[in-house]
Amino acid sequence: MKLFGGLAASPGALAPGAGAGEKGLRAGALGLFSSVVMGISSTAPAYSLAATLGLIVAGVGLQTPVVIMLAFVPMLLIAHAYRELNATDADCGTTFTWATRAFGPRTGWMGGWGIIVADVLVMANLAEIAGIYGFRLVGADSLADDRLWTTVAGAVWITVMTAICYIGIEISAAVQRWLLCIEVAVLLLFAVVALVKVYSADGPATAVHVSASWFDPTRIASPQAFTTGFLAAVFIYWGWDTAVTVNEETADSKHIPGRAAVMSTVLLLIVYTLVSTSAQAFAGVGSEGIGLGNAANSDDVLSGLGRAVFGGEGAGEFLTKLLIFMVLTSAAASTQTTILPVARTVFSMAAHKAVPSRFARLHRRYLTPTWSTVGMGLASVGLLVLLTAVSHNVLADSIASVGLAIAFYYGLTGFACVWFYRRVLTRSRRDLLFKGVLPGVGGIIMLGLFCYAAFDVYADPGYGATAVDLPVIGRTGGVTVLGLGALLIGALLMPFVTREHTATLRLQRRLLPRLLPPHTAVEHANRYVPADGRSGVGGDWFDVIPLSSSRVGLVVGDVLGSGLAAAATMGRLRTSVRVLSRLDLDPDDLLSRLDDAVRQDTEDPTGDRTADRATGAVGVTCLYAVYDPVTGRCCLALAGHPPPTIVDPASGLAIHPELPVGPALGVDGPPYRSTELALPPGSLLALLTDGLIHTPDHAADEGRELLAGVLASHRHSLEELCDRALETLLPGPVDDDAVLLLVRTRLLDRERVAEWELSAEPTAVSTARRLTSGQLRDWGLDELSFTTELIVSELVTNAVRYARGQVRIRLIRDRGLICEVSDTGHTSPHLRHAATDEEGGRGLFIIAQMTRGWGTRYTTTGKTIWTEQDLPDGS
């Protein structure tokens, strides 16, 4: 692959992870100063003033400085939202990632699409401006007015800036530092010289002394004039969020980008206020000559003022040319710093599986996004060529329509911050102010600006250079049509982009148990919390499985991966565990057989076992436990899974037992080992997946301590404890699926259990029948005496015939009547149909007809054959 005809592009590998700091970008490449430079450069201060100052003056006249100051307020509020969100989730996807976590993948997609629309549109326009100013700088005014040559020059500028972004963030930052320092220095020099001449004896005839009335918003002629000027002023601050978009490449990524965003907006306020005040004092707001109200100069105020301020000879000529050059480099630098955020937004969207995964590729050497950087550069060139070919008026209106996309995703970020932190707003005054009030007010202002601009100002057919006749609506301004149309394209693409997340979540919920029946052995409650983005949904599961002899199987598992494949794999494994559990296997044995099933899943037709990236089956973690309410013992084994938290019923102390953890299923390693724990009745077990305790807000150890604090109130209902645990550990959006299964153990009343141990002699059969009938009479179950004596007689006879040593009989009265006969033999009887001339072989067949179920359970000393019968009605 080649990058714009020359620069070799290595496709590289996919981002190794989707989380903040896990995508493989060059961490620590930028410091605070470089981040601030990135934020300010993206706003293109010189070009923004040159292109917008005249429009603001046309709206509000002498009140231009105060309008520029007021326009700073919503930007500062949104900058605080960026800072707070970045402190929790320093993801280069910014609005896309945060809106996804706050509101779900559909809203997140639209936030990311808003960034793409704004950045690609503005890049096309900034490149054209850079081309025009480049020709003017060398005196080629005829080429500056030629549409073909300005388009070619714009495409060249995009290519150059894309190449700089491609070969490394450090080079991009170094270029920006030099360009911005010179740009700000020239603007400040312009402001100082202009003010000096205003107050000198030979000042220009248009000069007006600075007055306090300029900073009084009540002097604005009308609310409509204010909103028109405010709308034009607010977007000259746009671009500071680049400082946050490069967060994963910034040192101290959780704090420096947020500080840089706030500092960038404050520094822009100072520069804009000083330059606008000095320019207005020097040129006035007249509609002739160099007056800022002259419509002929509205699209380029600084070029005309430069010669008047600096003069046309000697050093003045040089400074005039330098000012023009600064407007040129401002537009060019903004092109470069606009490529950075859109490329990283698309890169993050690809890492989170919201766009094709190829856009998540990194350059092996430069550690920069490859497909996303080049792709956004190509998209900008294509859009520039397309809009130029359609109409230059359409190209002009497209830059105005950028404001709608900006207001959309900035406002969405403000609302996402409030919803993201909604559960912690009452924690402190600072949280309420900086996480709630300020972002919320900023979001409301942006929403108001969006609606006012889209449906009033921009919709006016007389606004801008184009108008479109829309069905039903009628003639509408082209700026509204372009801005809303671009966002509408994203809304139309949204169902296709988010359908996998929707399908995965639907499949995941259908495969998980909907309603687990009550059980004598334990009381249980559960919660499943799906991830808010596509990169985390699918794979976590839990189950409570009734086993023989009133025992219960407890399962929690996590499939490595996400999406439909992970959800389908989870469904297969949950079914496999249920099937294997019916064999009454020990936990370590069950995990070994489940491991075999996973390995068979990852074998190709040739027999080579490979990691199946499509299904994500390799790397499954699982915890399987069996609790026996008769003995109060719990036997469990782990396959790469977090161990449970156990709360003592007497003291309320949470214990994190150190258990042998075997390898994840499908991964080579030592064999699985079971551990048996004695649990007092009323013990509380918390079985969970990693997504519950390991979040962006806290590490796994801290999460366990938080969970222990919640479970200290173990006497509360399990449902209440589940809710409290989620509120504490997952107060905001969720990056990864999380499962919590709470279990409170019970011990079966000893009066409901009867045990006898007999010698393996023929007389044991009659003794067993007599003991059984006596116990059933004591329990008031005389109706079951005949069948139970027959069952016991058959099973004890088999034990006497085929085994040696002692024979143990146990009756358990639970929801049914359970009969167990244990011996030292290791051979399992098989059910079969005896022929008419055979004397034996009918015993198990008769037992199977008289019972609800029967089976064999192997132990370390032999085997146990069990049967279960329904209790009589009313018993």
C-alpha cells in the first residue's frame, strides 16, 4: 500500500485492545505544553479571526469583544465535561466512547459520526483556504481565484499534513509547536502595534478608543443580533478537543489532556479578545475601507488590516507578508491537527468494532493509525474535489454547516458527562458542579445553538450561498440541508453499524437462564450487566444446576472475546456444563472434559489445533462448584477464573480464599484441582466475572475490597445486596460484561436425613428393608414403603453381589425422597431390557419405572447409586 504516491505504508497489526491505553498508540509522546499546542492549533486562531471577525461585527457592531468573551463560556463548560470524562476513561474515541458508555452504542455511533462529519468538512475547506493564501503569499492572485488550482493546492496540503500525521505524533507536535509560537507572536504583535497607533497622534482616521461600553452586552441592538453574533463567535473556539483526542499518546493520560483542554480555551479567549479589541479600535466597525463592517473584507479581515497596521515598506511589508503567511499556516496547521482527532476517533471506533476492523491497524514503527489516518485524508480530498465540482457555493455553505456537527457532538458530550456520573453527583459539591451542573449547562447551551442555527438562522433561504426546495418543507437554506443531511446519513447507517451489538445482546440474554427455580440447598440471586459497547458484549454466563441428592451446581464463566461468536460460544459451553453436571462429575473432572470440548471446537479439518479467533473459544474462564446441603461442604475448581468471595455468617468478615487456579479452558497448563471447603449454614458466596471488579475506575483488588464492604451487610436480602454491589462497583457505564451470582448456603435438617452402614452380606438386604420401612413410617411416608423397599432391596443386592466391604444406605427427605446406596465397587450398572428366558437384568428397569430419576455418582472409595421419587400429595 502507498500513501498518496510515495510514503510507504505498513499495514501493521490490529490494535491489541479496545480499552483506554490498550490500543498500542505511542504512550507518553506528548506533555502538557504539546497538548495545549495541539488544542490551540486545531482552532486555527489566525484564520478563524480573519474569516469570522467581520461576520461578528456585522451582527453586533462594537459589542464584538464581549460577544467573543461570552462565546467562550459554553466552550469552557464543555471543556470541563471533557476533563471529567477523560479522567475516568482516557480513550481517544472521546465523544464516541463516552456517549456509548453513557447512552449505548447507537448514541455513541452518532457522536463519533458527528466528529467525522465536522472534521472532514472543515479539512476540505481549510485545505482550500491554505491553497488560496499560498498563491496570495507569492503574489499569484490569478491562481488564487482559479477554482482548479486552489483545489489542486488544497489536495496537496491535505496530502502533506496527512503524511506528517502518519509518520509520528512527535513530529506532528514539533511542527505545531513552531507554527503556533510564530502565529501567536505575530497576532500579539499585530494587536500591540494596532493599539499603539490608535493612541498615537498620527493614528488612522477610523481609530476608536477602547471603551467600557464594548464589554456591555446590554447594548446589543436586539436578541436576534446577539444570537447571530454569538453563533458566529462560538465556533471560533472549536478544535481544542484535539488535546483530549490524543490522550492515549499523552503522559499522565487521565489528567494532562483535560487540563490542556481547559487551558487551551482560556488562552484562546485571551488571544481572541485582545486581537478583536485592537482590530476594532484600529479599523472601527464602518462599512467602507478597512472598517470591520465592510462586507467586501468579511471573509478575510486580517489581510487588509495587515498593510494598514504594519505599513507597506521595509519591515512593514515583511510583517504584512508574515501575517498573511500566518493565516496560511494557521489553516494548514489546523488541517494537520484536524486529521489527528478524526483519525483517532475512527481508530477507536474500529477498535470497539463500530467500523470495519481494518481501520484499527497501527504502523509497526510509528505506532500511528494507518488505515484511519490515510482513509480520512482520502475522504477529505474526495470531499474537496466533489464539492468543488458541484458548486463553489456549496463548498462555501459546507463550512458553515460544520457548526451544526460541532454543536451536536459537543452538546452530546456535556449530556453524556451528566448521565455518566449521575450516581455520584451527590457525593460532593465538586462532583455536583464539575460533573453535573457545568457540563449540563454546556450541553443545554449547545442544544439551543443547534436548534436555533438549524431551524432558524441556517434554514433561512437567504442565508448562505445556496438554497434547496425540499418536499413539504419548502425552500430551505443550503447550510441547514448540508449540516442536517450529513448527520442524517449517520442516522441511516446506524442500524447497520449497531445491529451486531443488538443481535449479540438479544442472543446473550436468550441464552442466559431467565428464571432459576428455588432450591433447598441454597438461596440465590443474580445480576447480568451487559457492556455498553460492541467491544464488550457477549460471553459471560452463570447457572444454578440442581444435582442429585439435593446438591446444587454453581457455575460462572467468561468467554474471551465479544460479539455474536462469543455469545454463541457461551451458549454451547453453558449447555455442555449442564450435560456434564448430570454425570455427577467432580468439579476438576468436569472442567477437564469441558476443556476437551473447547479444544475440539478449535481444531481445523486438518487436525491442527489453533486459536479460533472467529469464535473466541480459546481462553474461556470458568468456576464450577458443587454444594452439598447434607454435609455443608462445597467442592470447587477454577479454570483461569477469579475465586469467589465468602462471607462468614457469624462475623460478616469477607474471605478471599487462595485456591489453585488452573489454566483457562483451551489453554495448555497443569491439570485442574478441586478444593473442598466446609461452609457454615448461612455462608454467603459471591461468584463473579472479572468485569464486575476490574473496571476503568478501579483495579481488581480494589474492586474486591469494595465488594467485601457491600457484603458486610450480609443479613440483607440477596436481591438488595446485588443492587448495592452494582451501584458501588459499576456506578456508571460498563465496558465489559459483568455477572454477579450471590448464594446463601443452607444445611438440611438432620431429622430429614437417615444413614446406615451394613456389611456386604446377604442378610444386609432384609436389614435394609426393615430400616427403610421404619424410617418412612417415622416420616409419615408409608405410601412409599413398598416401592422404596423394592429399590433398596435391588440396590443392596447388587452391592452384595458385585462389591466388597461396607454398604452405606442414606435416605434424604427433601422435595422428593432420595435413596442412596454406596459401595466400594467402581463398575456402573446399566439399564437394559432382559430377554424372556433370562432370570436377571430386570432390576434397574423396574427401578427406572418407579422413580423420577436415578444415576451413579463415583467417589474416591467407590460409587453411589441414587434414586429419587416424588412425595405423595400433601406430604
